Amino acid sequence: MKFLFVFALCFLFSACSVNERIIDSETGIVVAGYCKNCEFPIGSHPKNGLTAEQIKQYKKDGLMFSFANPPSEGIQKSKILAVGFTSKYRTSKGLEIGDSKLKALQLYGKPRATFLDYGRDEQHRIYFTYQGLFYKKMSIITDRADTIVTSINIGPGVKKDNKHIVK
């Protein structure tokens, strides 16, 4: 009986967070995510390091990295915190940029939040808000009409404290 309780508890915790992967749509290669066999596992150092030139090329392809330490010239040995994409990539469940928010909801279920409000920076006249679907380890950002997926981020990414969540 104790085993069943522990199993149910583990299942509940795993269902609450998304452990997703990013796949190159053209080659089918698992590029990044929460997996040991991908090229860039989140939460660890890049296997072979990343050069500034490689980072520029990935940016052109629409893949963006968030590092624990800012990238520098030469080999990047900083821990990868999150990876996001905007173009030729998809998630392992098949979500791509341009898909509907409804498809994302069908694939990933109810999010923790649908709107994040980080407040205003009056000096720079910027209002930091994001709309989309926000899970524990994944953010799906939508367009202004809140209907089309415009970017996907795997990893904790933006901090989602309760004080920033507007439901």
C-alpha cells in the first residue's frame, strides 16, 4: 500500500511539470531539453562547449540559449538554464511556431498561468507582460490576439512567482 502511495505521489509531481525536448524539424535530431541524449541538456554544460560563432548560427535558425553565465568569446562552458525557439524546431509532442493556442492546450493541458505581469520600467517606458501558457518548466508565448504560438521556451525561463501571475 505504501508503494502505491509513493507511486501516485511521484506521478502527480511529474504530471505537474513538463519535461519536454526540442527537435529539429528537418533532421529529427533532439537538440535540447530535459534528456541526457540530446545535444544540449538543460541543467548541464554543453557536451562539447559552444563557440560564439555556433551561438550566432543557432540564433539565425531561431534557437536561443539562456546560460547561467553570459556567453563569452571562445568555448561556452556555462550551464544551460533554458532553450527557446521561434522557427525550424518543434517540441517532442509536435507543437510548432504558428500552431494554435488550442492545440498547445490539447497537448499540454491546463497551465499554471496564462498571463504574467512583471510591472513597468518607467525610465525606459517598458511594460513587461507575457501572455500564453506557462507551465513549471515550459513557456508557450502567444501573439497579441492570444491565439497563435509565437515562441516556445523549455526550462524554468522567466520566473513565475505567484506575485506575477494574473489569472
